[in-house]
Amino acid sequence: MQPKHTTFLLVGIIIVLAAILVGMLVYVRNQPVQPRTFQPLVEIQPMEPDSSVWGINFPNQWNSFQKTAANNIATTYGGSSQLSWLERDPRQLILFKGMPFSRDYNEDRGHANSLIDLRHTKRLNLNPEDPKRSPGTCYSCKTADAPRLWAEMGTTEFYKTFFGDLGQQVNHPVGCANCHEAGTMRLIVTNPALEEALQAQGKDWTTFSRQEMRSIVCANCHVEYYFEGPGRYLVFPWSRGTTVEEMWEYYENELVNGEKFADWVYPDTQTRMIKVQHPEYELFTASSTHYNAGLACADCHMPYVRDGAAKYSSHDVKSPLLMPELSCGQCHSDVQYVVRRVNLIQDQVYNTKIAAEDAIVDAINALAAASANPNADPALLEQARLLHRRAHFYWDFISAENSMGFHNPEYALKILAEATNFARQAQMLAAQAVNDVSLLKTGTFYQQGNP
């Protein structure tokens, strides 16, 4: 064969092979993404509240979830042990005077204990004759029966049903049905209050990426909320945004029954107070370092693990400090350095938090004394009360949040600094209202105001 013919033949073969390769690439590129599938052993009914049924199809996830019943281990500032914050920090007896959190305020245990811990808290009012008795709304974030009952009863009826009566239909702790759609196992929003809050912001969770959903499902529960009106309707105060400043504006401008919302009125100062719940989602998503890096709640609290060839997200949900190699080690090579760094951050936030508490207690003492004085300037008293309300709200936003500031350290310190500032302003205005500089003294909470 002539060399010229050989060259033409080789070029032709190369062109044919290239065309075949391009064709294969185009074919593969245009194929629909194949969903991850599994062969179910049992059919799971929609909103099935019994997680053990889901566990038949997903034994690894179920086995790891069951560990949350016994992982009651304390970290320096929390974890999942049932420590009493009232015993650890007696200032909180004063800060929550006149409301149920002054009777009982314990650290939450693992998810499998959500129902039993709720029913054992001393904060419940189970008197059927009391119009302020605890409503069914309290079950919203504590049971996998909630999605089914919301669908069957409607949210309004669920919320306004007496806690004791609704409890007869509640038998399961938080579980699979709170986060997953039966059959497809996709992550979904199940709490009507979350869906309504997202809609108020113009957001549609069904358009979220899977990574976004690995945080938003946690927002079914780990958020700030309040009970609105006589029907105790569950509301997330998000219509203006989810930062502490935006939620403060919500509470100051969105009237409930014609007045600003208040969880209780502080007995010694007559301040209308707000009890913040557990705003982990809001603090984390406020442009924190890890959030901006694209991480989700599940990346740290539910890290991927292996069982042989099977890779799955651990459902033994707990503090990353209890499993730093699994959680932090996914991204950080020096895990011990990271743990030391976390400890330093949390120490700083805790000390700043205590300083804010001292300032608020001093403000309470000054405001209580001024309120008892018939000659006090009423306008200055009202200004002092508003500052007391705001200082407490900002402080509690960090105190009630379960990371001791680590979810967003810079923002947490900023919020606590502002809480201290508001409290000192309240103290000064109270002193000015009665023209009594002795009310500016500090560090007297063990002598005054202790309930």
C-alpha cells in the first residue's frame, strides 16, 4: 500500500472514531439524570409517624437515629445533657421572672427524647379551666405525628386544641416524617409555619437545591417563633427578614390584637417582654463563614459515614464537638486545632453573654425602683422599658441559640454588645426618671430583684 493511501486511511479512521466519541458524549449529555433509587421492602404511607417503619427500608439511618435517645452528653456550653440553665446561671431566674422559664429551663436532649422531655417540663400549664393553658401548638416541633394531624385537622384546629386533649393523638417523637416525603424520601418542608414564613418572603422551597434543603428542613423547628392570638397560631416572625434586627422590627411594628406582641409582662418593671426560642437557622444563615462557604446544617450535625460499601448521612444528630473527626475532619486537616478554636470562640461569646446579663439585671433593678416611685417621669420610664425589652430580646437571641455563638461568632458578639448597650441606656434613663444616681450602681443582682 502506498504511504499516501496509508495516511488517508489513518486520517479517516481517526475522523470516524472522533465522530463516534462526539456522538456518544452528546448522547450521554442529553440523557435525563437518573434519580437515586432503592428497592423498598415495605411501602411507607404518607406522613407515617412511626420512624421504625421507615427503618425497615433504611436500617442505617434508623439505627443511627435511635442513638439520639442515649447520646445525652454535655459539651462545655450545652451538648445534649439535660443540664439546668437556672442552676448554672442564676441570673436567668431574674431575667425570666414572672414567666414559665423561671420555673424550668433545661438543655434539650436528643431528638428521640423530644416528646418525653416536652411532657415532663414544668413550663406546661395543664389546667383545663385556665384560659392561658398550654395549647396543642406546643407539639408542633416535638412529634412526627404533627404532619399527619395538620393534614387531618387543619392547622388552626391543631393549634387551638388543648395540649392535654391533642396529646391523646400524639405518640411519636420527632422522626422521619418531619423531614422526608414517604416514597421518594426527598427532603420537604412539613411545618405550615415555615412554609408561610417563606411565602411571606417570596420564597418557594420546592425550587431549593438539595444542599439548601439540608438546612431548611432544620428550620421546621430550629427557629424563633411565637403563638399569635387566642387560637395560639404558630408564626415565624420572618416577613421583614431573619436577622435579629429585622425580627425586632417585626415585633415592634406588626401588631397582634392591636398592640405589640409580648410573651409576658415583667412584674417589677411592667415591661412587655419577648421570650426568644432557638434561632439556630437564623443565626447560621446571617452570612456566617460556614454558610457563605456553602455548608448546610447536616454537613456538621449529620456527617456522612460508611457501613461497608454503603455511604449515608448519620441521623445521630448531635454537637459536632462530640464527633469532630467526622464533622470538622471532612474539611479541616487539623481537627484538634479546630476544636481549640471553637472553645476559644465559645468562651468569648459566653463571657460577653454574662456581661450582657449583668447589664440587663442592673437595668431591671433601676427600672423596678423607678417604676415604684410615684414621682417618676412616665415618658422616660416608657423609653427605659422599650430599651429593657430590646436588650433582653437581643441577649436572648444568642442565649437561646444552641451553639454559644459558634454558628456566627462575629454577629453573635455584635448582638451581645448591642444588648449591653441597650441595657445600660435603660438603666440610665430609669435613674434619670427619678433623678437618682444611686440607681446607676452595678453588680447588685444577688441583693436586689432575686425572685
